[in-house]
Amino acid sequence: MSDGAIPPVRRTTRFRELLASPSLEFLIEAHNGISARIGEEAGFRGIWAGGLCMSAQYGVRDSNEASWTQVLEMLEFMADATTLPILLDGDTGYGNFNNVRRLVRKLEQRGVAAVCIEDKLYPKTNSFIDGDRQQLADIDEFCSRIKAGKDAQRDDDFAIITRVEAFIAGWGLGEALRRAEAYHAAGSDGILIHSALSRPSEVLAFKKEWGDRLPVVIVPTKYHATPTDVFREAGFSIAIWANHLLRAAVTAMQETARTIQREQSLQSVEDRIAPVRELFRLQGASELQEAEERYLPKRQDRSRAVILAASRGSALGALTESRPKAMVAVRGQPLLGHIVAAYNGAGIKRITVVRGYRPEAFDLPALTYVDNPDYADTSELVSLSVALGADPDDSRDLVVSYGDVIFKRYILEAIEEPDADFVVAVDTDWRDSVNRGRAADYVRCSQPHSRRAFYQPVWLEAAGEDLPEAEIHGEWMGFLRVAAPALPRLRAVVAAMAADPGNRRAKLHQLLAELVRRGEKVRVVYTTGHWLDVDSLDDVVAAGSFA
């Protein structure tokens, strides 16, 4: 290369290194792009694109019901998603010598490192289904497939592995050795010896007799209880974990589907499945975002946030002697860190934090800090007034929340959606607060939570800690979004309230009530759970699981 850089090692070469390694190497099954990337992230050095799983992800049988062009298309996605060498389970080669040589050329074009072909007739049947009734290919005819494939390859390191099915068909060790020797002479780069027994006696017997004439690959699906050291000591080259990612996914999907169907809700599964952001990460969404930064015109964030974190949280006792509640550690990072991460995940990077008690304890980077020096004698309204006074920018929407409430990111996304000047998030699961005797910001709305609420706008009518239980429609979760055009009106209401000495201890629910009293329309977004107000030591413990 002209710049002196060392070119990357080709995938074909890396597969050859695995095949010739003096120690036992491992391949993990993958059947699409995302499973290939998961295998690479887990630390595997190579991928097995198995016929059973490639067929199953299409929902068809492992009997060549998925065409070889469909397999090629999926392999292209897999090769793009991972840097690892891929060994394709090429069944019988999809036909005779002519099909095999065309297959090899197409695999090389897509960056696939190797192919394994088995000595059975086309169309094949999975080896674990009536194996002893399956017909093996004529040795000379199968050797023609190997020779044609080797002649067709343009990369000298591309490998053709030949799978010997003699044990599967019940023909015994002698036939397995005879076939392996013929395939070796025809140019095979390695032998995959297959067995359907629950113990490894057949493959061990083969390896003992075969020695080291060619590398030997095994697939321990049936004899999975055998200690891996047995394979190492026998001198096998590669062991393939051939279908376990798909089988694990099937179990998880079946359980999740049954749960959702039974409960007609996502609540009990949401925290047990991968978050959507993990899918985005595996898909490489961050790379696209970086590319957008390079190539697209710059865009300003639509929203900014204010987090009210001035209070000590004296109910937490010794935990807040030297730090405010917002800086109490939850799973290795401050409560505030979890809150900021949720904002950042929703694309809100400009964040102002209002400090009060122990301001020096706040040490999270990339935040703007303002102080409420009268925190001990004031409350939330005054802290908000301080934040608004410190930042006169009314060009973008504002989200206000508390420094002791952790939440799932989708809550922010939910209050971003409505086209309204003022939006609040209201939890429909409010009775737990009543039962626990905990102070909460209850609300009455224009209609209760119901199916109708998804089709018609719901508006705030009243807010307070002492609403009659019969009037309560939910608990305000502490989230208020104010659209940019409405910020001057918010500032005017906050300034007027803060100027009244009687409001020095006013809370934000009183601000909501005042907005309604002045005729402002406050849109309500109903949700259920997925947030936690950290008020007690028990809440700190619960926050660890929630986070």
C-alpha cells in the first residue's frame, strides 16, 4: 500500500490459521447478520453458517428448501455484519461439480472464507433425521465436486471442507476412512467427521486411525456432554457449536410470545428482553449517526432539560450526610448519572442541574450547574426559577424533571410526541402510593385512563397531594415538557409565583395547578410504571434492580 500501512489479513487466511492451529479452535453458529455480530462480540474467531439454522430462520426444512441464492443473500449480510471468517455449511454443494464450482466463485465474491460439502445426494436431508436411510454419493462423483471447487477458486487460501457421512448412514469406520482418503487425494482441505451418537466413540475412533493427514473438524451436537478436553487431547482441529444461538433464541421467543399473549401487556417482559437501543447498537446505528455528522447539515437539538436536584434527601439518613440524594450511588454510578444517561439516550444533551445541598459533591461532566443557595428554606418552584433565570434561551423545548426520579427513556419520547405547549406524564398505577401512605402528586384529568384516552387528547384539570381519592386519575411522574413558543408564558407564571413569599416552599404540582387556573392547556400522556421515585432506603435498593 502506498501509505506503508499493513494490509488486513484476509478472512480466508484467518480461517486457514484456525484450521492449522495446534490447539482446538471453535466456531459458533450464526444464521443472519445480527447473530454473526453477537458471535464475534462473544469472542469467537470464526462463524459456522449452518444449513439447519439458515433454513430454520426462513421457516423451511433443512432439505434444500431454501435455495442456494437465498443462502448467498443471507451470507452477504452476515459477511457485512462481522469481520470473522465464515464457513458455510454448503450441504451437498447444491448439485453436481458444475454447481459446486459456481458456488465457490459466488462465495469468494461475498467474502466467505470456506465451504463444507457433504457426501450425500441432492436434495439432502438433515443428518439427524433417519440418517441410516440416507444415500451416500458415489465416491468418484463426489470427488469431482471437490476437484471442480478447488479449480474454480481464485484465492489460494479459500478452503473446501468435506463432510463424511459414513457413520450417519451406518456404513462404519472402514467406509469413513476410505472416503476421507479419497477426498484428501481430490484436494479437500479438511475432513468434517459427523456422528449421530450421544457419545464420541465414532469420531474418536476415526481420528485415531486418521491421524494428522488432514485437519479434522467435529460437530458435538449429539455428544454435547463430552468434556471439551477430550477433543483437545484427541487432536481435533475445530469444534463447531452448530445450532445453539438459534435454539436459544427460539426458547426465548416462545416464552416471550406466550407471556405477551397471556397477559396482553408488555410490562412483565420489557425488563427481561434486550432494550431497543441494544438492537440499534448491534445494527451499527452509531456509525450512521457519525456519518450523518460528517455529511449532513448540522442540526440543533430540539430540546434541553432542567433537573431539579437541590434537596438533601434526609430520609436516606447516613447516605446523604456528605452528598445529596441525586449523587447516591445506584449500581456503581450516581442516581443523577442514570437520569442523564436516559436524557442522552433520547438525544437531549444540553442539561442544566440545579444544586443546593453539598453542591461540591456534583462531579458529572458535560452538565451545566446552577445553585439554589436558599434550598433549605425553599422548594421546587424556586429551584426552577433559578434555572430559568440562568438560561434565557427560549429557542428549543424544555423538559423539567427531578433529580431523584429514574425512568425508562421511552417516557421522554412519549411526552415529545404530542403537539401541545405543555405536556405531562401521568402514571395510571397510582394506588400503590396511596397504599404505602407516600406523598405523591396526584392529578385529575379530563377523562380517566381508558381505550378512549388513546384516541382523544386528555387534559389536566387539577393537581395536588390531597386530591380526594375518588377524583384521582393518576400520579404525575414529575415530567413537564414545555414547547419553545410557550416558554415566555412559563417564565411569567414562575416569576409571578416565586415573587410571592407565600410560595417559597411551593412545589411543581402547584405550578401545574396555576397553569390550569390561568387557562393553559396541559396535555396528559398516560403511561404505566417504568419510573421510580427514590424517597427511602427501600427505594435505593429497588433502584438497583430498576437501573
